[in-house]
Amino acid sequence: MGLKLQQSHHHQSVAVKGNEQMGTKRGYTFIQSNRDWLPKLILLWVMVMGFISTWIYKKMDADNNVRREEVLSSMCDQRARMLQDQFSVSVNHVHALALLVATFHYYKNPSAIDQETFAEYTARAAFERPLLSGVAYAETVVHSGREKFEKQHGWTIKTMQREPSRLRDEYAPVIFSQETISYIESLDMMSGEEDRENIVRARATGKAVLTSPFRLLGSHHLGVVLTFPVYKSKLPPKPTMEERIVATAGYLGGAIDVESLVENLLGQLAGNQAILVNVYDITNSSDPLVMYGHQNQDGDWAVVHESKLDFGDPFRKHQMICRYHQKAPTSWTALTNVFLFFVICLLVGYILYGAVIHIVKVEDDFREMQELKVRAEAADVAKSQFLGTVSHEIRTPMNGMLALLLDTDLSSTQRGYAQTAQVCGKALITLINEVIDRAKIEAGKLELETVPFNIRSIFDNVLSLFSEKSRNKGVEVSRDKTNRKPSLAVFVSDKVPEMVMGDLGRFRQIITNLVGNSVKFTERGHIFVKVHLAESTQPVADTKVETCLNGGSDEGLLISSACQFKTGYEAADERNSWDSFRHLVVDEELRYDAPINTIDEASRGFTLMVSVEDTGIGIPLIVQDRVFTPFMQADSSTSRNYGGTGIGLSITKCLVELMGGHISFISRPQVGSTFSFTTVFKRCNKASYNDTKKSIVELPSGFKGLKAIVVDGKPGKQNGHLFKLPKVILLAKNITNVELEKAKAAGFADTVIMKPMRASMAVACLQQVLGIGKKRQAGKDMLNGSPVLQGLLCGKKILVVDDNMAHQRVFAGALKKFGAAVECRESGKAALKLLQLPCCFYACFMDIQMPEMDGFEATHPIRMMESKANEQMNGGMDEDSGRKGEWHVPILAMTADVIHATYDAGLKCRMDGCVEAL
Amino acid sequence: MDVVNQLQRQFIDYSASLHREGFLDDQFTQLQKLQDDNSPDFVVEVASLFFEDCEKLINNMARALEQQQGVDFKQVDASVHQLKGSSSSIGAMRVKDVCIAFRSFCEAQNREGCLRCLQQVTHEYSLLKNKLQTLFRLQQQILAAGGSIPVVE
């Protein structure tokens, strides 16, 4: 046992290892394999997100700047354009004045304009020239005409420095001037170098020319002087420069206050606070001259826009430079956006990290739990194995004890106690067997064997087992009410083959379990077992009409008197009710002659459907779904009331599934339960049937063809077992001892058949009635009652040794009648040859007095041989100590002498018993 | 049907008389019951075995007892034992009874008694043989007429 346990432990550890391997293989995910990288990964994530955020910020900032630049450029251009427009308006006014002077001073004779008129006109029209601080007209005077000119005007021509002009080729003294600048009257405009150049340029081009910016005398504002030529006569359409110079009569000039102009302009426009505007004269590109604005004023030098200005003077170039007053403000929206983005990314990262950490944790937990599960399962397996082993260890000695318990002569009290002990022991063995079965099933070691057997005899046996119980129960529960006890009945469809291949023991176990349960929980009503074929091609519910059949035409009697089945109690599953049962029988009768495809059916297996219906307490609805769970009974009070461990049904389920079927049940509390299961059996082919026929418990076929009348108030109980007419056999469902005595007295001695009707019982009874096989036996093997003998001898090989041929023949005939396979030998020597080990004889009947070698002489060497063989075997195996030697053929002496001496002599020679031959 | 019934009644009467007169006992009835479809000629078979056995044994005993001197009583006794066994097997009560007496003479080594018993046994045996043959004939007639052999209680 120790060895076994070790082995099982080893096995179990292997299983655990296997599972672990599987677990690691499965749990080896990407996350698990890179779990060390997780913190680095999250750091990387944060960094990457930081970079991305910065990049986004920069991009947004750049966009902002571009927009700023665009705004600036558009504003700058707008300002430049407006400045240009205003400037050109001023130029036009000066031009208009020039034309006025030309028209009224030169074309009219005498001149229509004098200083007074000019001053008044210009003063009154000053609103048109807001930017011009003043206008003046200077006339061209050549040196030859200077004296005349000075005479005419009464003053000498003075230079800019207000000194009388020196001698020059040409003079341009101011003759008309606006009052605001009357101080420049009589000043020679050509005395200044720059003015002179301007004047020369103006008269050559005929256009307005500008001076470089300078501080105006009056306002100290920066300004420029605009000079426009006035021609004496009308010019040809395309005058040359000489023509222009010759035609020049004078010059109209005006000082434009650029600073005021720009100031005014900017004041008119919105947003002038935001930008700084500088206007430069860039005629000399290396040294730009400021016309407006402060060179050193603070401001944002990052964004600068330059706009060209065209004031109409092709020799002068001007430009406007705009920039923002303040540096570009930090873009809070961009910053906020980016910050939010970064935060979101951080959160996402954190969430991912958390999820991954969680996954890792869950996986770790999972693996741990898996390991625990494996260990728990291993522990469970070990427990089951331990249970199985211990049960096995208990069973063996228990069997020995039970076998020996009643072996000796005991007083009646002792025998009573011993019998009680035996009953208890048998119950214990049943329980142990269940536990062992359970352990076997759990370990997956339960193997099904395939042997041919007779289904009907199985049901017969099982029912006989329980009929006793149910009968006792019926009596105990209600002795006074005749109907209040369960009646047992079995119904096997005729289509079910007689012999099938399958696991006899397990099938029997299933039936026993189900019927046992039914008997246990049923106190009144009936227990009805129905067996029929379920055709695999059709669903079970549909097949019942097709396949649930009774035995053909000889059931006519039964049908004609059909009434409510049995006890009239309602069953849980109405499919099994008597009405449908009867309907099926009739149905079968109608189509009895339908051809059956036997070739097809013989070759394959078939599904047998068995349902066990009872009218017991039923199963409560709450526990119906765990009926097949091991150790689960309806409630704890159940085991108190009815006993049992609750593993029967789980074993049954396992067995049914092993046999390729399935089990189900319908149950209504307080109404009853119907358990149905299917199993797959193979049809028994003839060859194997014949081979094994002798070893099978089967019902004798000697009654075939006999007719019988079955008299019973309730049909449905008999399954067509027939009796010879002249014999009257009392059928009793339940009979008390008093009734039995009465019946015996009335001439029914030994011919009472207890119900439920069983084939073997019927046979035994018939044999009894017909007086077959009456034998008197002496010794321990003697058993009264034919059915026991029938079961005992059926299929067993028995050797009969007698030199008397007639006697031998008679004895052999008698034994054959009980189904034994009899071999006959005429002498002790011949018998000895047959009994060489290993021998297959169940028993040997040996005549004592025989020529050559008598029974005693023959027995001796056999026993010697057996004990030698047993010694060899027992040397290696101590386990079977509970039993006697493995080899022991029971040898029974046959003698006509009933003298005790012979019997004793026989026992001395280790014969097993003595038969008094006639 | 009448013929069968008649024959059957005759058969029953005859076997009853055999029982009454002590030729046969209960064992023979048992033998009849052992006879079934599987072994229809069981009784006849056993009977013929018995007849052969008897004749052999009777001859043996006769030969042994012919000698005036030195009769091998042991051998005779063995034969008588055999005969007794056989007769009890078939239920030949009267033969068996004679055999019991025969054995006591053998044990007493009484040749005269033995010879007398041998004569008796031979007589009883031939009587029984005749009777049984009649009975078997009746049986065959019943079977030939299509009836079944009735069971005698």
C-alpha cells in the first residue's frame, strides 16, 4: 500500500509539473516578458509627449507670428498708400496753384495777381492744403533783368541768409507768398544749393520735386519743400527739356509738414497705438534720412515691414518702415492648449501604465490561482485515490470476514447476531464499492468490458432484489391499507434483442441505482421500468411511439382487459402513463408485420432507452439541477430519513456517459420522478453468442410454446411467462406468513409465486411443481430451493465420476437440467487427468467405490497438487490471505452408504462434502 | 384424440401398477421428469444402459458362483454393489431389494444363499425388463399418436 501511495504521489506531481509548464507557456505574454521595461517606457512616453507639446507650441507660435507679420504688412501698406494719396492730393493742390499763377499772372496782361491777391487766395484756400504750412511763388529772373525786377518790386533780391544776393546767372526770388510764410518774400530760392538743384530738376521735368527732409523754420517739424515749375507759355505736347527750361516762368513751392501729415494720418486709423511707423528718405541708400518717427524709439525689431512710398518725385525714394510697438505677446491660448495636451497625454500614459500594471498583476494572480487550482485538484485526486485505496483495503478483509461469519455451527442467537453482522457488512461493502467506483471514475480508470448478456434476465434479477425491499416497506408503512405500497413492474419491448454486447455489471449497477432510489423514495404507487429501443436517427421524444413496444400478439389478453395502470397514482412524466403504453401496444399490433431491416441492424450498435418511473416524493425543484453532483442529496434531512451517501446518481451519470448515453429526469415534487437514460449496446452476433452461451445466466427455454392463462386483476404485470395448465400457481402480490400457511394448507404448497413476477422465480417454481431435480444433498454445499440451485449451477462445468454408467447418466441428466455443463468420467484415473491444474471445473462429484482407484484415492493427489500450487502462489502474494487457497475444486463424494464413517473418511481426504446417492 | 386419451390413461394405469407392485419407485418418476425436449430418449437410454449393465453383472456373478470351491465372494460382492447402485439409479426397487439381501449373503460367504439370490435377481430383472419394454412401447404409441406422455404423480 505504501508503494501504491508513493506511486500515486509521483503520478500526481507529474501532473502538477505538466500543468505548470502549460501555465507558463500560456502566461508568457508580451507584457509579462517586458515588465521590467515598464517604468522606462512610461518615462520615454512622457519625454516624447513633452517634445511633441513643445513642437506644437512652436508651430502655433510661428503661425501667430506669420499672422502678426501679415497684419503688420497690411497695416503698413495701408498707411503707405494713404500717405501717398494725401501727399499726392497736396501735390495736386500745389499744381493747381501753379496753374493759377500761370493763368492769372502770365497769361493775363496786366497780371491779375499781386501779393495781396495771392496771400488772400491762398489763405482762404488753405483748408485744401492742410499739410502745407505755406506756399510761395518765386519768379525766374535772369541777371540781365535783375535791376528792372528789383525796381519794379521795390526790394533787392536777397539770399537765404537775408543778405542782398550776389551776382548770379539766374535768380528765383519769392514774389508771392502766403501770409504764414511771408518772411521768405524776396528771398532767392536759388541761393541754397539744395533748392537750386530742386528748382533745376523741377523745371526740367515739369513735375513736382521734393527736397530732403529738414526742420521747418516755423514749427521745427520735419518737413520737405515741394517745388513745382510754372511755365510762361503753353508747352508743346511733348516738350523737351530745353523747351521746358526756356518756358519756365517761375516756381511754386510749398513746405509740407510731413510729421504732421503722418501724425494726422495715423490718428485717423485704428490700431495706431500698436505699431510704430517710420518714414525715411532713402534716395541715398547708405544714409537714410528720417522723415518721420524716432530712430531710437523702443519697439519690436523682430517684425518689420517696409513699404515703398512714391510721392511723385522720381529722383527721391521714400519708404515707410512699420513695426510693432510692443514685442509679440506670449500666446496664452497656445500655451494653454499645449499644456492641456500635455496633461492629457500624461493622463493617457498614466492610464495605460496603470492598465498594464493591472494586467501584470492580474496575470500574476491568475498564475498563482492556476497553480493553487492545480494543487487543489491534485489534492482532490490524491484524496480520491486515498479513498479508493483505503476502500479497497477495507473491502478485501471485509469480504473475508463476511465469508467466514456464518461458516461454523452457531446457536440460534449467535446465528441471528452473525446474520445481522453480515447484513451490515454487506451494506458497508456496497457503500465501499460505490466509493471505489467513484474514485475509479474520477481517475478515469473505469473501463467497460464487452460481454454478451441477456437484458431481460438483468432486469429480472434487479427486480427480484428490490421486490423484497419494497414489499417489506409496504408492509411496514401501512399494514392496514392494502393498496399503499409500491408495486414493481418492468416492461421490455420485444424489439429489444435478447442478447446484447455490453458491460453487464455496470448496466446492472445503473439499473440497481435507479430502481433502488425509486424504491427508497416511494412509499405508495408504483415503480415502473420501461425498456425499449431508441432509434438514433430520431429524437427521443418522437421515437417513443415508434419503439416502445410490447410483445406482440400474445399480449391480446392483456390489452382487452386494460384498465388504469397499476395503482392509479399519477406519474411525473405523462409519457409513461398507462394510456400511452396501451396505445403503443395496439399500435404495435397494427404494424406488427412491417418488415424489419435486419441486415442493417445487425451490423451496428443500437441505443437502448430505459426509463424508471416512480410515484415517490419527487425531487424538490431547487435541487433538481444538482441531482447528479456527488454527495448531494435533496437536503440534509434526506440522508437522515432515507440514508445513503448521495453518490449513487453521480456514479450512474458517469457510467451512463461512459456507455455512450445520457441520463435525464423529470420530477414533480410529491408526484414522482422519471429517470430516463440511454445506452449504446452492440448487437450480439451469433458466433460469440454460441461460444459464451454456457457461461451466461439465462432463462431456460423449456417453456417455449406452452400456453398459459394469467389470472390477475391488474393487467400489465405479467410479461408473458407461461405455465402449464394443470398446475395451479397462486400469484400473490404480497403475502403474509399467515396467508402463506393458509395457501399451503389449501394445496398450494411451495407453489406460491410472489410478485413481481420474475422469470427465474417462475421457472424455479415450475420446476418445483413438476418435481424436477429433486436431490438430497448432504454437506455444507447443500442448498434447498431450485432457483438458488439454478443460479448456482447454471453454466458451470461439473465433473461426474462414476463407474456405474446408469448412475452416471442419471446424475448427469439431473445436473444438466439445472443448466450445468456436465462432463462424465468412469474412473478415478480418468478424472485425475481432467483435474490437472489449471482446471476449470466448478465442482466434482465422485463415486467412492470404483474399481482401480476409488474416490478417496483420487481425491488425495488432487489435493496434494492444489496445495502445492497454492503454496507457490501464496509465497508471492500475501494479500489474498483472507481467502483460502486459490486452487480448490470442491469434490463431493457420492455414496449409497450413509454410514458416518464414510463421510468422515471423505472429509479426511479433504473432500468437501458427501452426496447420498440412491 | 380418443386414442391418445385412451393410450394415456392406459400408460398412467400401467405405470401406477408398476409402482404399486413395487417394480419401480419414485426415482423412476424423477427420471421421467428429467426427460425433456433436449433429451427425448433419456429414460430409454438410461434403461438400456441399466439392462446392459445388469446382464453383464449377472453373467459375472453367475460365472463366479459356478465354481464349487473357492468362490470369489469379494468379486461377487463388488458386482452386487454395482447392481444395487444401478438399480437404485433407475428406481428398480425390487431388484435393489434383492441386491441388499444378496450382499448380506456375500458377506456371510453363503454360496447357497447367493445362488438363490442370483436366481431371484435374474427373475426380477427379466420381469422388470419386460414390464419396462411394455411401458416404452406404450410411450412410443402415445408419441406416434401425437399425444404427450402424461406425468405420473
